[in-house]
Amino acid sequence: MIDFKEKIAGIIAKTIPDADPEMVRDIVEVPQDQKMGDYAFPCFRLAKIFRKAPQMIAADIAEGIKGDPLFEKVEQVNAYVNMFLSKEQIIRPTLTAALKGDRFGTDTSGEGRTIVIDFSSPNIAKPFHIGHIRSTVIGNSIYKIYSALGYNVVRTNHLGDYGTQFGKMICAYRHWGNDDDVNRDPIRTLLSYYTRFHEEAEKDPSLDEEARKTFYDLEHGGEDELRLWQWFTDVSLKEFNRVYDLLDIDFDAYDGESMYSDMMQQHIDALRDKGLLIESQGANVVMLDQFDLPPALITKSDGTTLYCTRDIATAVYRKEHYDFYKNIYVVASQQNLYFKQLWKVLELMGFEWAEDCVHVPFGMVSLEEGTMSTRKGRVVFLEDVLLQAIEKTKIIIAEKNPDADQDMIDSVARDVGVGAVVFNELSNNRIKDYVFKWDQVLNFDGETGPYVQYTHARCSSVLRKAGEETVRAAESVDDLDLKYLTSDSAYTLIKLINAYPQVIHDAADRYEPSIVTRHIIDVAQAYNKFYHDEHILTDNEDEKNAKIALTIAARNTVRNGLALLGVKAPERM
């Protein structure tokens, strides 16, 4: 795919004495209004350099690049140079690239580099609720985006399988639990124990001390504590994997916090040897006040460890084990301060790679009745959301296709129902907080996943109607007559398809899947306008071949974009 920004920057740079092509490329932009050109070059930044009015600079540049075969038209408008590309220059290379199928948008820029992505990470013995969907699907999409750019990506699920919460859970089980209830419905039963523990602890504070002692015994190898901990872990993972199967998400490693229990002491000793560990009210902390950060707690007064202790061990293990280029943590924005502390502690320990650790924050999910709370039992189970979305989709498909085969209905309903929930999560900037509303998540109208999936199915339908012979002819891009793709609707679609590979890079640079989501919505809308404005399956073979080529390109772009989000692209709907 041609990098038109770079090509334009090279042409403009020749008209500017001693110009830095990289600086020129940074200035080149794509106008919001296509009437202002395919690309524009604002000259404000050059005014200070040349001590000349930006309008005059724009006039000189416009005059200097007119006549270059890349441009159909160049015009100066105030301080802007507006450039309209020769349509031939953009249409054929775009179709050639987009007709590569699954490879369109991929490259090898990350080859030889490993990225570790820590995402999902639910807590053992607690509900896999709607709040967990954010880390889960954002992390999965970032994995797919980086994989598309050639990186070796390690997906790790850092399960919350350690800490004081297990002291509370074991304690609650011993007081009020029974095996049959846990085996029958593990997560809801364990949640009820956890909720009851907090209710009872408000009346009897000695329960909190009992829980702390229980976790201490667990951390120091207590036989019964380890047995119950392993049981809770096993039944929880079985429940979690049902949700991961629905989302079609896999992991390369389930390295819960407990995995690092044997590694922590060496890092505590290293902190002490470096003079970084300070005793404060019986606890051990690293003071970070000189960096305007609160102290990082390493061990409690009773000697038990905390998140920071385990995360130090985790980060060191990942560097030694994977030699990562980036170590990415997809964790809620509530932990912004904590990660600043963690990175600083790693830096003080002498690990230069601390700067390669990245926190990717996201906004919080709340319910209409308030913030979710596992302590109070106020949660919405993610599996329930996904299953309801599938059931709603089955009803819609059955109403629109009364003669449809039930297996087809079930398959499409799963792809579309789950896709609707995932797409909804990834359609807005990840940092935004939002309130979970059933009606909104299960709304299939407007700029939604089902709309984009339907566009893919529409493209597939057009190609089936065109027939294999026409599709083969359309794939011979060099033989196409491009004059049939110069209408406003066709050219707008082609420019959006052309931009898709850069969109993937932008999404990777900003760890922001919504950039892909918004772009494929634009592609879907542009194709549907093209579909309504143009007669695609005409009797004119040359015209039909050109328009079928554009349909294939649009389908591939939508399908590949949906794949980066972890959403399926049905052939029929």
C-alpha cells in the first residue's frame, strides 16, 4: 500500500529550502470535508521559520507542486494547500492491496519483538461480571492488533487467586458452607459466602482477624487452606472458561498471583539490600515522596504480601522469561496511581526495562442502581449478558427468516449476539466510564456490531449473485476499467479502504481498539451508500467487474476489521 502522506511530504519538501521531510509529513493532514481535498497542508508552523505570512507560503507551495502527476488538482485556500489526488493513483493500488484477503492491513513491522499483554484477570471465587468485559475484550483486541503488525504476542491471564480475600472466602466456607452447594453452582454460592462474610464481620470484627490469620496460613503452606484454595480455583476456572468459549478468547498462560509466591522473597531481600525498604508501623514500604507518590506497600505488619510484592515478581519473571519489548497491563483507570508506584519501584531496583511496562487504563462500568459491589452481591454476570444477547438475536432472525434452518439460526445468533456486546464495548474510547443498561447493550440499531456484520453479509450476498466467474475477473485489478469507480460514493469508499492499514497502526500506537471500530463503521456506511447509489450487477461487464472488485475490497476491510475486535463476520444474516 502506498503511503500517500510520505509521498506528498517528499513532493512538498522539494519546494521548501532545507525542509525536514519528517516534519513536513507530520503537518500533512486529511481534511474532514472532502471538498477541501484528499490531503491538506496547513502552513502556520512554517510562518515562524520563514518569517512570512502563512497564506504566502501556501501560495508558493501550491504553485510549486502543481503539475505533479500525483495530483489531479492543487489549490491554495488561505493558509492551506489543498491537494486532490489523481484518482488513478489511489484506486488501483488500494484495490490491489485490499483484494489480498485476510492479509490486507497486516505487515511485519513488529517482527522479532515480543509483547506480553496482561488482560481479563478475574478474581477466583468471585463473579465474572459485566465489569470484567472491558479488560477482557480490550486486551483481546490489542492482542489481535499487534499480531496483525507481526509482533509475537503472549496473552496472559493474571488471575486474582491470592490475597486476603481468600482468607475471607475460606473463613466463610468453614462457618456457613457446604460442598453440594459449591459444586452445583460454584460462583453464585461462593459469592453468597463472601457477601455474608462482610455482613457478619460488621457485627463481629473478630472475623476479619480470623480471615487475616487464614490467609497467613495459606501463604505459609497450610494443608487445609491449600486444599480449599485449589478447589475454589478449579471450580472457578471451569465457570470462567464457559465465558471465554462464548467470546472465543484464548490465553497462552494462566499465571495467577499465586504462581509468584515462591519468587517474592528474593525481591523483598533485594529491596532491603538496596536500602529501599523502610519499616513503617510494622509494615515494610518503599518511600516515593520525592517523586510525589505515596509509599508503596511491600509487606503488611503480619508479614503477608500485597499486590505490589507479587507484581514486582511478575514483571521480573516476564522480562526474564519472554524478554518483552512491551509489557502491557489492561487494568481499570482506578489503578493509575498504583501502576505509577510499581513502575517507580522497578526503576529504583535498577530495572531499565521498567519504562517498557505500560498501563492501558479503561473507564469503569456501573449499574443504574449504583456501583457494582461483590461484597454486597450487586453484580450482573457476563455470561447472562452474552446468553441474553444470543437469545434476542435468535428471535430477530427467526422473525425475518421463518424458513431458516435452526442450526443456521443458532450459529448466526451466537456470532451476532456476542458480537453486539463486544462491539458495543469497543465502540467508544476505552477511558470513558459508562452505565450498563440492558436496552443499550442489546440494541442492534444504528452504529452497532450487527449493522457492520450485516454489511459484510450484504457484500457476500452481492458476490454470490455475481457468480464465481465475475469474482475471478474482478480480482484481476490490472484489467479493470477504473472510470466506473470515480463517483463520489465509490471514491469515498475507496479512500476509507485505503486508510485502513494506517488505522491499525494508529490503534496500536494508542492502545485504542475504538479507532478500528469507528473506521469500519465508516466503511460499512460508505459501502451501503455505494450500494444504494450505484447499480452494481449491471449488464456492462467492465462496469460490473470494477464494482464487484470494490465490493470484495469493502468486504475484506470490514471482515478484517471485525476480526481485530474479536467479532465474527457472518456470510449470511
